[in-house]
Amino acid sequence: MSPRKTPKRTWIIGASSGIGEALAERLAARGEEIILSARNAEALETICKRLKGRGHRVLPLDVSDGPAVARSATWLKDTVGPLDRVLFFAGAYTPMKLGQIDLGDMGRIVDTNLKGAFYVVEAALPVMAEKGQIALCASVAGYRGLPNGQPYAATKAGVISLATSLRAEHGERLDIKVINPGFVKTRLTDKNGFEMPMMITPEKAARAIARELDSKRFEIHFPKGFTRMVKLLALLPDGLYFNAVKGMR
């Protein structure tokens, strides 16, 4: 099978709101056929109707259900053919402090953010077009543990590790990327009760991602002014790092 020069079939998981929704609109506008997945079928139908172009589909899905993810990927391959892009944006978040963890919420966050990413990767690998792309959305919160950041940050660190392993194992056949946003105004960040520096809109996030999806970079991170500072912070020696984050407790 010869690779297509321009990706056409894009499966966006977590497309019912936030970055996933905004990116679906942007990629559809440049000619890609979008498969929209999330748990909220009604929201997906509304989004699908306003996407530019043709061939878009709605495929409701709960990423925490591994067998359902596998069935969906197989159905897509049998129905529309091999996929050119699989973009994982599903996410769950509740602000919590260690010692006060809600075990039910913790399980939901782990099931969605981390186990869901594993389910999607395993389901997507057999159905990708030659030289296709898998991009997993993590977060700068996964660079290094932060006060009040668990269990969300731990799952995002896991997604970064998963994407890195995936690139090491399958990078010759597929384009593997990890997406690490800073603060983006979504229903998840609306739960935060602290100031979030350099916050951007989902539309700006989508522009940043779309601009770099076809680059050779492994990591897409934005906004650069903020993410570069977080990267430098994460590189500090342990003693300096823990002193630097004291004020975040």
C-alpha cells in the first residue's frame, strides 16, 4: 500500500469540547475527513454538522472501555479504510491534594487519561495507514510532580512516557507525537481555583497543534513562553526544584 502524501482520515478522540473540538474544525477546514469520538453523542452530532467539507462521521466512545475502543478501531478500518491520523484528547481532571484523594475520582482520571491512551494506542496500531500518525495529548503537568497536581499529573507523565516508548518502537513506520499544552481555557481548567498564567483559548491551542502536526518534531508544546519556563523548572536539581515549588502548595 502506497502512502498518501496528505493525511485525509483523522480520528479525534475527545472531540466533544475544548482542544479536540477546535482542532476538528481547523483540520476539517483544510480538507481532512474527521471521525469525532467522545462520550457525548449529542455534542458530537452538533459539531459534525458545522464542520466544513464532507465525509465526517460521529463515533460515540468511552475510552475507559478497552474492548469498545478496539471494536471502534476495527469498524473504522472496515468501513472507511486505514486511518491517517489518530489524535487522543480525552481527559478527566479533578483538583486534589495527596492525603485527601477521592478514590472514585482517582480511578476515573486514571481510566480516562492513562488507560484510555493505552487502549487507543493498542487499537490504533493495526489500523493505521502506512506512515500514519498517532498523537497523544499529555500536559506540561507531566514533566515533573507539582503540589496539588495528583493524580492528574501522574497520568500525564504516564502519557508522555507512553508516547516516548511508542516513538522508540514504531517511529520508523509511524509519525508519533506527544502534545503538551500549558493552560488552555476548557471545562477542566475551569475547575481550578488559582491563577493560571498565559492561559490561551482552545482555538489558539488548535492553531498551534495544526501548525506542527506535519513537522518532524516529536513534542508539540505551547504557549512557548510558558512551556519553556516549565521545562527549565523541571530540569533543576532536586533541592532547587523543591524550593522553587514551595509557593505552589
